[in-house]
Amino acid sequence: MKENKRSFIYDLENIINQRIAESDESSYTFQLISSGSGLMAKKLVEESAELAVASLEQPIKREELLWEAADLMYHLLVLMRANDISFDDLSNELESRHHK
């Protein structure tokens, strides 16, 4: 993996913030945020289920698993943003649990 690719998750967080700030109604991200927590929660459950189902297939299709994991991560980041939780906040929480 290239070093610059590791930071894209932070870039994605910034893209999500930018799409929301622009209030562009054609933006899927803005539509999710504008819809409220109900749709965001529904999408998170849907994407989680799709990832779980993809992980049960034998043989596992890596590309499908990766696709579903990316969908889940995107929707998680949007839900986090809607609740004023940054990727750094999440990282700090995980780190604090590691040290317990």
C-alpha cells in the first residue's frame, strides 16, 4: 500500500464535511445528512448486513467484501459527522480501550 493512500480516510472525512457545508441538494452525502438520523441509521444497518452476508459466502469474494466494507465505512463516517464525532475522536476512543 502506498503511504499517501493511508490518509484517504481523512480526506474522505473532509470531503463529507465539504459536501455538507456546500448544501448541494444533488450530493448524496448532503441528502443523507438532511434526511435525519432515521435514514442514516437505516443505511448503516443495511450496509452492515450486506457486509455480513458477503463475509459468509464461500469462497469469499474479496472484491465484494471490500466494496461492502467501504460502503459501511462511508455511511459510518456520515453518521459520525451528523453527531459531531470525527475520525480522530473514534481513533482516540479505540486507542484508550487498547490501553485499558
